[in-house]
Amino acid sequence: MRSLVLAAFIAPVSGMYVPDVRLPYENRTFTSIVVDDFLSSSKNSFKNKNLQRLFTNTLPNTLDTTIFSYDLDPKSPDTFIITGDIDAMWLRDSCNQVLPYMRFISTDDALRDLMTGLVVRMSKSVLVDSYANAFNFDSSQETDHADDVRTPPMANATFEGKYELDSLAAFLKLSRSVYAENEEVFDGDGIYASWLQAVETTAATIRRQQMSTSEEAESRGGPAYTFSRFTTEATDTLMQNGKGTPCARTNMSKCMFRPSDDATTLPFLVPANAMAVVELRETVKVIVSQLKRKANTGRINVYPIIDELTDLADGIDEGIQTWGKIVHPITKKEVYAYEVDGYGNFIFMDDANIPSLLALPYLGYVDKSDPVYLNTREAVLSEATNPFFFKGRAGEGVGGPHQGYGMIWPMGITVRALTSTNETEIKECLKTLVDSTAHTGFMHESFWKNDASDFTRTWFAWANSLFGELIMTLMDEHPELL
């Protein structure tokens, strides 16, 4: 096992607008020769050298700096990936951090085993606590959030116990993404059986969170999940003694916290449910494929799992179509709401963190040309209809409550480019993204709309990976824009 905790690397201001600030080879936490060869061979694809240097800095950033620990033993692989400047592993972040590497694992055995280890680690994490968003490396010390009051209680292995539906969907997404490139990911001793148990736990958790507030009140034991934190931040805890806002049954599944780790205002977060629909269905395909491979499932009968995942996805999808669409009172067009409660109340806004309304095509839920999505996109990208869309001297883009009003998130700009069919719009997004680095050579969490040098988080690996994914997508689809 190799373990390395890396201090955040802050790039010096350089006369070169986007400096080459990738860590030296000897300081990297993991090295993929295949990824490095790709970076070298792709240099000639760029006319814009700022973009090329930024791509070289950002794409390998997760491998270079956040592989906290790994063990590539094929019998018991294990990978623990931190989010950047916090020594904990978020299910959502770690999945998104490694997604751009999927295309390389078929030709890089070490990278393949690293990804297998991450699937194994996530499976174990879900089985430890399916209501948690982030985990510690082990349970040797008391969790940083031990003072939180939560049902179910948190173990030391849990770093933070906020229930976010997309965390479970991220586990499924990582699994099927790795499987698509390496069907042998589950062939190690007991790996597939453990993964199936984690999938069952995921489905059971999502199913339980379909219950309305009245159903929970009448059920034995009350709500399966409550969360209270002593804090001055209202979005860091749930109202009503940790139960959250009341809701009626919609067939969607509750999501008590957003992918920003902020509390939802209304319990049914539409984009998180959309992601869940996609990943539940994709997971069925994995299990069916394993059946065709005649993989050993131990004592687990997979047919009830297939039926449950299918029924759950169909029910949530029906709920989105019935309750998750509204006529916007300003645009008078049908759009997807951000959150609803099943009583007819809704919130229209968007947050830069994925899953988001803007990201619905990226998630695979709708096509870029879907009419309701286009109406939604128009409203998301307008100051008149989205309270968290900001414009200023440093650019324009979607932000969110997490870092405050006026703070634009590069992640939102990247998603805008990934979901756009307009070359002019994509070019403008690329320009803003380059400018937002403020001489550091990396993506940041957010920046002030009038001054990109006023930013948060110098070391935020997810944003770097997402930018790398954008550039590789453009290499395939719009190489002329580079």
C-alpha cells in the first residue's frame, strides 16, 4: 500500500497567463503512463496554448494530488481518493474526479486496478452508511462531525452524514462506467457479491426515501433519516428537529441535502432524481451482462434485484414527469423545477454542482434538444428567472448558495459548454474558464463575478477533472475550437 497526504499546491503568479504548474513526477500520488502519453500527444491539437497548458495541469490533477491511498492487490484492491483540500472521500466527488480516465483503463493495467479499488471502496462505504455523503479513510479516530445528531447514528468511518441521493447514484455511475471499460472489475474474490449487496442497500435506501412525511410519521420508528447540526448556517442542518420540510408522496425519492452539501428547501430534488433514474437503469444492464457472462453471484438471486431497480427507476421517472415539471410564472413555458414537495409547491433555480438542471443532458436523462430542457436551460441562464445566475466584469455563470451571492462556479460554466450545441457559446465559456484561473493554472470552486482573483479553493480536484473532460469532449466533437 502506498499512502501520501499532499498539501495543496498553490501556483505562483506567472507572466505566462496560464502557467505550467503540474507537480513534479516525484511528488505525484499516482502516475499513469497512458494518461501522460495522451497529454504529450495531444499538444498539437491546440492552437490556443493557454488551453493546452490548462488541460495539462487539470486533467491529471486527481491522479497527481488526491490518491490518498491505494492497494492494487487483485484479491482485495482498495483506493481512497480525497476531494482535494479535505482529507475525506466524497462518493460524488471521487466518482466525478475519475470519470475522464475511463477511456484509458483498457490500456493501463495499473489505472484499471486503481478504478477497481475505488469501486470496492465505495461498495464497502455504502454498506457502512448508505446515508452518508463523505467518508474517512478508516474508523481509527472519531469522526470530525461527531457532534451531529443523526438517525441512523454515524460510525467513525463516516466523515459527514448528510443524505444526498446523488451520492448513491454516483456509486452506481462509477460502477457501470468502470464495468463498461473492464468487465473483469467484479471477478476478484467476493467483489461482485459485496457490490450486489451495496446495490441492494442503495435501492432500499432510495425506496425508503419515497415515503411522504405522513407515512413516516405513521410508520414504526418514524423517519429513517434525520439530521441536526449546531451551526450558524441555516443550510447546514434540517428544519423540524432534523426531519426537513414536509412532503407528500410523488414516487420521487427525497434528497435532504443538495450536491453542494447544502440542505434542500423542498425534499424532492429533481436533477438528483433524474440522475438516479439513469443510474438505476444502467445498473440493471450491468447485472444482466454479468448473467450473460455467467458470473458467480454466490447465494444472491439477482432477478429480484433487477426487478426492484427497474420498478424503482420507472416510478421515480413517472414522479419527475408528473410532479417535476411546472409552467414557469415568468416565461410561461414548461420547465423542470429544481425542487418540489408534492403539495404543488416548487422552487425554480439552479446550482452549479452536479446533478443540476443545466446538466440533465450530461447526466443522460434528456437529449440536448429536448424542448422542456431547452426551456429550462433558457431560464437557468437568466438573471430574471434564476436567482443564482450571475453576470459581472469577470464573466457570467451559475453559482449557488454555498459560497454566496455573486460567486460564479467554473463547474457551472463547464457544464454549460458540455451541454451546448452553439460553438460561439462554447468559445465564450472557454474564454471565461481560462480567465477564471487568475494565473494559478487550475480551476477553482468559485470566483467573484467582478474579479476572478477573488476565488475560493485553490485545490478542488472535481472542477479540474470536469474541465479536462470538457476538453477531451471538444477534441472529439469540436477540435476546431481548441
